[in-house]
Amino acid sequence: MKYSEGKIGRVFIIRLEDGDKLPACIEKFALEHNIKAGLALLIGGIGSGDLVVGPRKNTMMPPDPMVLPIDGVHEVVGVGVLALDKKGKPSLHIHAALGRAGRTMTGCLRLGVKTWLVGEVVLYEILGADVARLPDAESGFELLQPKRKRKG
């Protein structure tokens, strides 16, 4: 286990509008407001995009992602962690549950989804945390890398 300690800084309440693309719009907001690490909470509607719903096989590296298209408007609730990538740009890793007509899909929004009508995000800035989202050679993912390791 690795970790980094920080403190809550600014808190932003953001209204996304119809057609705003996640996670790109939150990454752009973080860049414009000099947010280096944070926690994002999302609620609202998603109208289109693709959801990564897992690897096809858990033993294959790098994983072959399973992707489902978002067919129709879905309610959404999600949570993500923001950290700077190797180029120093904000990178949001966000997972969400999307529901429609009594059915739910859950997965990663990394391929991009578009807001339907409205999305609401609370973005908590985390100050002093020494973290980065760096490429992992084995998985091919950009993984969160806190700078400290737990002893024992």
C-alpha cells in the first residue's frame, strides 16, 4: 500500500451543461484553476458515450477492455480521483453507475461520455498530497502513484 496525506483546499460546485464531455471538461477546469489533486463527485444525466466495463480476461496484460455503448439517456452517480499525469496535466479517473429503466451499468468513463441536460460535480481540491498518475508498463494504465509506502 502506498499513500499520501493532504488537506482539503477549495471546494467547487460545478454545473455541467448539455453535451459537456467527461472526463475532459473536469480536467480542463482543474487545469484552469491550478488543481493538482482532488476528489470529484458526479450526479446527473448522461446521454451518450462509451463505458469501460472491465477486462475481457483478468490474466491478460495489458488488458483487453470490454466496452459498452451508452444507449439512451441514463441517470448517473460517479466518483473520481484527480491527479497530475506525467506531463503535469490533470487526469481524472472516474467510475460511475448509470441507470435506465431499472437496469444499471457500472464502469469507467475514461473513453468519454456526454452530459444530457445537466450534470452536477462537487470537486474537492486536495492540498499537499504528493501524488501523480503515471504510466504502468505491465497494465498500460496510468496509475495513481502516492510517494509514501506503509511500513510493515
